[in-house]
Amino acid sequence: ASSRASKSSGKGARKGRSSSNGRGPLLTTADGAPVGDQENALSAGPRGPLLMQDVNLIEQIQRFNRERMPERVVHAKGTGAYGTFKVTNDIRRYTKASIFSKKGKKTECVVRFSTVAGERGAADAERDPRGFAMKFYTDEGNWDLVCNNTPVFFVRDPYKFQMFIHSQKRHPETNLRDANMQWDFWSLCPESLHQVTWLFGDRGIPRTYRHMNGYSSHTYSMINDEGERVWVKFHFKTMQGIECLTNAEAADLIAHDRESHQRDMIEAINKGDFPRWKAYIQVMTQDEANEFRWNPFDLTKVWPHGDFPLIEVGELELNRNPKNYHHEVEQSAFNPSAFVPGIGPSPDKMLQARLLSYQDAHLYRVGVNYRDLSVNKPRCPVHNYLRDGQFGGMHDEGTGFPNYYPNSIKGAPRPNPDYNEPPWHLGDVTVDRWDSRVDHDDFTQAGDLFRLMDRDEKVRLAVNIVESMGGCRKDIIKRQLELFDKADENYGRLVRKALESYRRGDMDDLHESVQPHA
Ligand code: HEM
């Protein structure tokens, strides 16, 4: 009377790993083993109970429970697309960045647009700033330019960023967005008024992500081949034209399409109507910065275009939709500290805080090896001494031996001082990579400690050293002996004597044979 779902008895299973109808691939477990039934749980009799040994069902339950990763703490709702950045103007007098090395040069990139305050399921057409994050896969490393659609920001000190975001997100008791919190914060922070005026003005709700501009807002630095530094702001102007929604239009749109921006981007790219932006920079010299009427690194203010005109640099085109939203958009990780030679930070306090914040967010949200995912992976060789962590080893680059520096291993990655940023003079002090070994005596105190020891202590020290070091490569031992010599010539002599005993293999009577003051 029972109806067994599976027809096959398990005997004589089909050969060749094909599916039962031969039309699609064979269904397998995550370990690659063929699956016979994906609809009926293994049970003791037709009415159950179920068996622990139906491991595929167990894995399905577990994997489903783990499908979500933490959403971005801000900018959680987003849309991503790949594209190309093309240089249209020679700006090599400002930067040696390889992305700008030649007029006409094209660099692949990925861009993620977002709203700020809403969660991952929020409606797109809300009144909110829009994120405009770009990752350029340059031949000298990934350069991330993480912009907004407004040229300024609400606050100028990083202490206020997290507090500002709290005021914009949900009330901790009611879990409601709360106008009192928002306006309480804004009314206590007059520096927010400039961006508040943007936000509640006509441009406060872009019609789509294609119909808005992108701005670095922050000042960054550019460094040329001569090591000269200028300050720059980036602007990306939409070639689709600015189009926005009123509150009423947005409410109407959201009522029938909560994903209007996402849908618009996917459809435009799918039908070949590739969105484009013209890229510009504004440039300020250090002398101009010194004499400027306000702090030019204040993120709440623009640089007047009359004083610092826009200089065209290139064109951005988005032309490819991701194939897997989770892998390529949700797990994409943009990082204002991803600089390349020729482009760097400025003293803007907010930017300085962002240099830490995003990297930290990625380590938590995506994981320590987030750059191994194809969307985040540099498209140039990577060699470094960062190692391990969860999901390490998805790619070979940056792995293996040696895993420490300095080392004397042939072929190991080494830095090149040509890539050092030039010194940065801040009045009385200069920011630079000061040599931590200059003016430091590494030997006197080590020698004093040796000299303080009595005969037996010295011998024990030498024995311990050779028992550890005796089997090392000759060049390493030679280098280390020279250090002992510099601390005290008797120190070097004693270790050499101990080494001789070690090599002769008569360590047993080492104590007798080694004379500390021989
Ligand atoms: C996302 C922090 C200011 C644009 C984020 C995230 C954090 C963060 C933690 C989430 C990152 C992730 O989980 O992937 C901060 C801090 C700021 C600051 C601490 C100031 C002190 C700004 C400013 C802009 C900006 C001034 C624009 C000029 C963005 C964008 C994203 C983002 C576009 C989304 C990136 C993406 O698409 O993955 N921010 N932010 N943020 N932020 Fe900021």
C-alpha cells in the first residue's frame, strides 16, 4: 500500500553521470556525488519519522540558514554593474597613476550604486543621498573611488559619522525611522545644512542611478613623476542628463516598483543603452591651499568652480550586468584606502577615518580574504606577506613561502622605494617613512647584558644559541655572528667556539670545552 517515491532500487544505477531525462546536468551533492531524489525525505515508513542519514536534506537546511551575510551597515541596498573607464585628456602633469598614463587608455571597473539609510530590502526611490562607488582594476592595483551623488557631506568630523547614521536609521525602541532623531541631530550640527539643502532640494530623489552625478566630495592627492603633490576633487557628470522625482512621483513609483533603480540599470545595460559619465577633476596646489579662504579639506564645502575649474579626465561607461548578485554585488567591497601610485589621501579628517572604517567593515562583513573573490580581486600580480584566515587559498597569488619580511630568500617579494610617496611638510613636522634604525644603538645593551653574566650563564647562553642556530644556512649564521661580535667580541668568540663543538657533535662536554673568555 505504500508508495515508494524512488523507482530505482539502487542496483544497476545509470552509468555516465547523466540526469534521468538526459536534458540537464546530473544533480549532485556539494561534494559532487550524484543525487537520486531531491523531493522526498528519507523516512522510516511513508509517514516518518525522518532519518539523520538523509545528509543532503540536513545540508540543504543548514545552507539555507546561512545564505545571508551581514548587510552593509550603511548603503545596504545597491545595484552593481561592470564597465570601462577611458582617458580623454592628458593629466600626467598631475599624476603618475597608470590609469591616466595615456589618452585613450581603457581600464575595466565595477561600480555599485546605493541608497544610504535603508536596509537591503528598502525601496530605491527614496529621498536619500546615493552612493556611487567605483573600483578600477588598474595595472598597478585596484583603485577604489567611493563617491556619493552630492559634492559635500553632512559632517566634517568622524566622531559625528556613526552618530549621524544612528539618527537616520531606526529608532532603537520603536524600530521606526524617526524625523525627531533626524532633525534633532541636524539642528544641533549646523555644518549639515549644506547637504540638508541638497537632500531636500530638487536633486534629493534621483529618478534612476543613471540620471545623477557622482562626486568624491573629499579632497584627494595626486602625485606626478617628479614627486609633486596637488590636491584634487573628482566629479562624474551624467551624460544621460540629471532627472529627479518629486515626493509625490516617488511615492507613486514605490507603490508599484520598489526596485526601480535596480530594474532601470539592468534593463538599460541589457538593451545596450550603456550609461555614461564624463569624469573631471578640480586641482588645487599646496600654495593655493595655504591661502584659501576656508579649510579646503572641509568636506561640508565645495571648491568654487570659478576658482578651480573642472578639468576633463575621462569617460566612464557601464556595459555589463553581473551574473550573480550575491557574489559580485553583495560581496563587492569598496575601500577608500585602496590607492595606487600617483593617487593618495588628503588631510580631510573624514577621509582619514574612512581609510580605516571600510577595510574593517570588509573584514567583518565579507571576511579577511575578501580580495580573493573575483569582483574584488586585483587584475595585476599580487605578492605579499599577508596570510591565511578563513577561506584562504582560493587563489595562489600572495600565498606560500616565505611568509615573513625581511628575509634573505631569493625571489621573495621586495618593496621598491621608487613607489614611496613624497614627504609631506606640515609646518614644523614632515610626514615621511622615517628610518626607525637610524640613530639607534642596537648593540650596547645587548653587550651589557652579556657582560653582566657569569661564566656558566655565558656558556649556557652560547649552548642554547647553537642548539637553535647550529643547523641554519651558513649565510644566516655568518650574519648573526657579526651581530654578536658587535655587541661584544667575546660574545661572538664564545658562540663560534660553541658552534665548533656543535659541528663536531660533542655537545655533551660542551660546558667543559667552551671557555667564555678564551
Ligand atoms: C559605505 C563608513 C563617509 C560613501 C560605508 C560603509 C561604512 C562606511 C562602514 C559600509 C562598507 C561595507 O560594509 O562594505 C563611513 C565613514 C564615513 C563615511 C566612517 C565618515 C567618517 C562617507 C562619505 C561618502 C561615503 C563622505 C561619499 C563621499 C559611501 C558609499 C558606500 C559607503 C558609496 C557604499 C559602498 C558600496 O557600494 O559598497 N561607509 N562612510 N561614505 N560609504 Fe561611507
